[in-house]
Amino acid sequence: MALLRMFLIFFKVGLFTVGGGLAAIPLLQAEVLKRGWLTQTQFTDMIAVSESTPGPIGVNISTYVGYSQYGIIGSIVATFGIVLPSMIIIMLIARFVLHYRDSHLVSGIFTGLRPAVTGLILAAAGSIAMVTLIHIDAYKASGDLLDLISLKSWALFFIFLFATNKWKHHPIFYIIIAGVVGIFIF
């Protein structure tokens, strides 16, 4: 029964996530944290790992959560749950795309989805920033405003923001450098 519930949760996330893995982050975060499958810090770490490894971020996170809860069978169930809605939708679209591709209704639907997807991606970026750059829990514990921000995190953020805009290296280069720097300063 627990595996079925997990499947349905990830199926729901997959069904209502339009726009890719980054758009799935807020939905995954809500479901995973609500059930206590991961802490906020673990979820943020999982986002970093998922972004650094091959494959869609939503699938990577689902696989990890499924594995952490129910082992290999859990990882299979969670992964299948998040992927199945996309498979069904793609098969339906492929079947009818030639017939309706010039429809104003279909064009209007996709035009309306763009701002929603943008909002989901911005929500994901905001939740990641709240964990990595702003430390509300540390501030609440100490009451010291200096504990609210992580100077090291902000410094790295601005250094890499500058570097990625100044020098056009491959993203893997910056991921490796950030990982090495993170090992030494955190």
C-alpha cells in the first residue's frame, strides 16, 4: 500500500509538471517534505546532485527518494510514477498532433502555459536561494542578523555569477570547480 501511495504521489507530480525538471522542484519539495522523506537541507543537496548528474532532475530526485524509502523497488516505483504521465501525454500528443497542430486553441493553451512554467521555475530558484543563501533557522536560533546570511555562500554566488558571464567555459567546468571549492570552505 505504501508503494502504491508513493507511485500516486510521484504520478501526480509528473502529471502536473509542465516545463521540465526545474518546474517539478516546487511540487517535489512540497510532497517530499510533507511526508518527511527528506529534510529541506537533504532536498537542496539532492537538487545539487541531480543537477550535476546525467538525467532529468525530477527523475533523479524521485529515484533517490524512492530508494531512500523502500530500496531498489521504491526507486523503480517512484521513477515509473513520475515518468508515466509524460509517456502517456506524449503518446496522445503524437497521435493527434498532425490533426490539431495549426489549431488556435492548441496555440493558446501553450501560450498560457509559458508564464505558469516560468513561475514554477522562479519558485524553485527562490526555494533553493532560501536554503543556500539565507539561513532563517540559524537566525531564529541565535537572533543575530549576521547568522541570517552566509557570507561564504553569497561570495561564491557572486564569484561564479561573474565568472560564468565573463568566461564562457562549459558548465561542467564550473560544476567541478564549485564542488572542489565547496569541499574546502564548507
